[in-house]
Amino acid sequence: MKLSYRGVSYDYNPPTVATASSNVGGKYRGQDWRFRNLKRPPILQPTKRLVYRGVLYQTGQAANSDAMSIEEKSRKLFLAREQEQTNRQQSMLSRAAAQINANPQLA
């Protein structure tokens, strides 16, 4: 397919995906439809690590390709859970203090 963008012409060949029709289907607003299943899963584009004005960013599906060890993952989950508990406790304490200040008879 011949396309043009800002005066620059280029050829674009969209990828074709092999599908297999299934028996599941029906009619919607007068049009027939059928489910189609992929014969092979699509090939994902590779990720690229790029730098723009000194800032590192990535393209593709994986946002973070650096593999973390099990210990690092468990430590990260533990610290996140601890932070959630601390935030919850702080919120409860501040609400209790506000209620006590609003009603001095409770003190």
C-alpha cells in the first residue's frame, strides 16, 4: 500500500494474520458475524532502549526488561505492604484525633 506523510511517500505492508473460523456466530443488526481464532500467536515487536535528551525510555511491550530476583520481588512486596499498613494506621489516628478535638467530652 502506498502512503504519504508530510510529502514523503512510503510503502506500507500491513502484517497478515492467519485465522481460523469457528462455528460460533450470529446476526447483529442484520449483519452476520463469526468469531475467528488465531492460528499462530502474533510475533511481538522487540523492545528498544532509547535515550532522548538524556532520558532513557523503552519501546515495545516490556516496560522493565531488567529481571528482578525472587528476593528483590519479595522485599519489594513486603515493603509495599508495610507502607500500606503504616498509611492505614496514620489515617485512623488522625481521624481519631479529629473526633477527640471536635468533641472534648471524649478526652
